[in-house]
Amino acid sequence: MQKILGYLRKAVQKYNMIENGDKIAVGVSGGKDSLILLEGLVRLRGFIGTDYEITALSVDAMFGGTAADFSEITKYCEKLGVHHQIIPTHIGEIVFDIRKEKSPCSLCARMRRGALNNAAAELGCNKLALGHNSDDAAETFIMNLFTEGRIGCFSPVTVLEDKNLTIIRPLILAPEKDIRRAARRSALPVLESSCPADGHTNRQKAKLLLSDLERENHGVKSRIIGAIQRDIWN
């Protein structure tokens, strides 16, 4: 976890993500990235010299019409001293049953973000922390290039002026392999995804492509991230 805290501290300071008095909602899906982010922000607060509040938010998409079991996540949040709020939605029904989306990820992600943004704003939070890591950034870059023909990637910090909310991504410099290792050592209560499209998405294709490129040309992911930092996040 010390390595993850190093990545967090570097990103927070490099991109001025957190200030004294911030009320930060952390989007907690139950996956390893969001759980590591939550614990990391709790622990970082103890030595970074910045005072901020943390609330955990989980969007329940109700895939298959069934509510997700977040009970272990709630217990974990209690252990960390963080309030956990679950946001019930009909995202699963809308995306898969009503709209019958052939490529559901984009709509699902937009609706999830909308639910998180609204809940964070209603709670009076001025920051929303998401668990995107450096691999996610490289995959998004590849997806934008190959499917949309453009150079682009999400930003470490995004201001939503209409909601007085700032989106921050404190794990943006952390490689997925290090997050996976930290999650395993911490024995986190990771939830298995119940999404019907899990493992069959454009992101999964980009992940596999990058893995193949990394095997053939070691360091390609870090070079992509380096290019993104220089030319997109500068």
C-alpha cells in the first residue's frame, strides 16, 4: 500500500487535486481500484497535511433487476470510519432491457457518472474522486484513437461548473498491476461484476491489445502515459 500512497500523493500534488476543507465523495463500485482509492485517501489524509472529508458513494445499476449486495463494502467503510451511501437506479433495465444497447458501456458509464455527480452535489461535496488508473488512461487513449479517430483521454481534474463539482482521479499515475497487488495484500472485499457485458467490451479489447503490445515491446504502456502527460495533461 505504501507504493500506492506514493502514486496518490504525487498525483494529488502534481494536479492540485485536494485542498483544505474539501468534501470528497469517492465513487465506490466495489472493484479493486475504487476500494484502494478509498483506503488510500483515508490514509493519505493522515500525513499529507491537508484536511478533507470523505464519503463513499456506490451506484447500484440493478443488473437483471436484482439489487447488488454492498453489505461487505459498507462494513469496510465503517472500518475506515467513512459513511457509505448506496444510490439505487434502473440503469441496468434501461441499458439492457429497454434500450437493448449493442454497445452498452458508453450509455451505462454516462448514467453512472450522472448518478454519482447528482448524489455528490446533493450531499454538499465539492469533489468527486474516481478510481481510474494509468492503464485505464492508456486504454481510453487507444479506444479514442481506433474507434473515433481522435487523440484524447480523460483529464486528472475536470470541473463541472453547472454542479459546482470537480472530478478528480487520484490513481491516475498508478499502474493496474500495483493496484492489483495492493488489493490482494489488503484482502479487500472486492465485488464481482454482475454486468452482462463484462469481459466483452471495447475496453476489454483495448486492454488485451495493450497487453500484447507490452509483451512484444516492454514499456509501451508507460511510454503512452508519458505522451499523454506531456501532450494532453500538460
